[in-house]
Amino acid sequence: MHLYNLKSKESISILKEKPFKLEREIQSLFESNLKELMGLKLVKSEFSIKNKRIDTLAYDTQSKAFIIIEYKRSKNISVVDQGFTYLSLMLENKADFIVEYNETLKQNLKRTEVDWSQTRVVFVSTSFTENQKTATNFKDIAIELWEVKRYENNLISVNQVKKSKSAESIKPLTSSNTQLEAVTKEIKVYTEEDHTANKSDEIIELYETFRDAIVNLSDDIEIEPKKLYVAFKKDKNIADIVILKKGLKLFINLTKDTLDDPKMLMRDVSNTGHWGNGDYELIIKNTDDLEYIMSLIKQAI
């Protein structure tokens, strides 16, 4: 992908890439901007445990899970082997991660408050080989690849490598390896199919109608299934859907008193415990107000 500088209506110039010289430069960039880049909270830089060093230990406040981030300039590493090693390390030493979180952030996070099934490893590099991308192209592997590039004029591009829609499950490949099988049993990567399982055709069709309408609101809206809901993101969560037996529960990620809702369809749940993000909730049974609801969601973009 090339980036261009528009000099005038009829003239453009290509922006030259300014490669990172050191892995540490990439690490500093991400750790200083973790919330903006990945929506995560920094816990510890250079976290050492059991003779291993984790580049960045982060925490996802939405999924309530620890995230391990590794920065790589070498294209020869096996991201799957290293990723599973770190996942296994975390699952075998949960208490150490809790202690580090509490001591570093001066918090009182309890072990039961962490959703260990949502743990994942993120590799960040200037580029990945096709072999590395293929090796992680499984719908239920808790390993992510993120590419970062730096250009002149202080421009940075950051892109997550997406899995193909036809990606298969990794579980059949881990059945012969005790350590890998243990990790895949405890860590769960959710899909839309997990949320639509055992739902009627009518409810699935209702969900797909609203899903497609949300995705069409703007470019680059991504669908990210979580444990309890399906998230829709554009840089940040804009809406979440919980698929119920007899309808959908929609959350709009706006804070109280910031949504313009003339019909007053949305319910204020700012003081109520709920699964999705944002302070507005709506139970949906049909498509009667589809267009109006999309106008509400668009306010969160």
C-alpha cells in the first residue's frame, strides 16, 4: 500500500517510508498510544516471568482479559509456536499476572474478575510473511498480527491482518499436542456462529438485517464477536448486539445525554449493569424502525 501527498488538485507525490531502525521504537510508539491504537490499557513494559520476557503486558477492559504484545522485526519467527508458548505461560501463572496488575496500577483486581478465556497474543511488525499470515489464519486462534509502517511527515499506518472468512478451526491440529490442546480448551475465540447457534431462522435473519445495515453506515466498520455480544467497531465500539431467543438487544456506545433520540426508543442503562458498551439499550423484535435506529447508531461513529 502506498500513501500519497496531495500537493494540488492535479499533483500528488508518493510518501516515502521511513523504516523503524529498532524494535524498541515500535514498542515505544505502541506503549505510549495503546488506548488510541488498540483500545487497551498498559500494565507493564518488559514483564519478566519464569525466565521469559514479555515485551508489553496490556489489559482489555471490555473483554476483561490480559493481552500479551510482542514486537518483531525478524520475518523468520514462528508466531504460532511463540504465541502458544505465551498463552500457556499465562494460563499456568495466572496469579503472577494479577499481582503485577495490582502492584503496577495500584488496583485490586481479583482473579475471578478476569475472563481468562479471552486472553490473546498480539504480534506487531512492519510486515509479516505469507507463511506467518497463513499459519494464523484460523477463526479460533487467539493470536493476532498487526502491521505498522512509518512514513515521512510523521505519518504512521497501523493495520490488523484480518483472517479470511473461510478460515477453519485450529482445534483438529492441536489434538496431538497436549500443551496446545490445553490452551485451545481454555481460551475461546468467539464467532458470529457462536451467537446464532440454537436461534430460530427468524432471529438470525433479523440479526443479519441489522448487522448488514450497521456495516453499511460507514467504511471500515468491523464485526468483532465477543463472549457476551457482537461488537461493531470503527476505531472504537459504536454498537453491540446481544442475540436473544426472541429478539435482539442493541447497545449504542454513547454516554448519557449525548444521544439525539426524538422518538425516545432507547432506554437509559447508565446506572444499570449490562453486557454491552454505552449507556443506551433497545430491545428489537422487528425491522419496523430500522432506518431510524441506524440514524441513532450513526451518531456514535
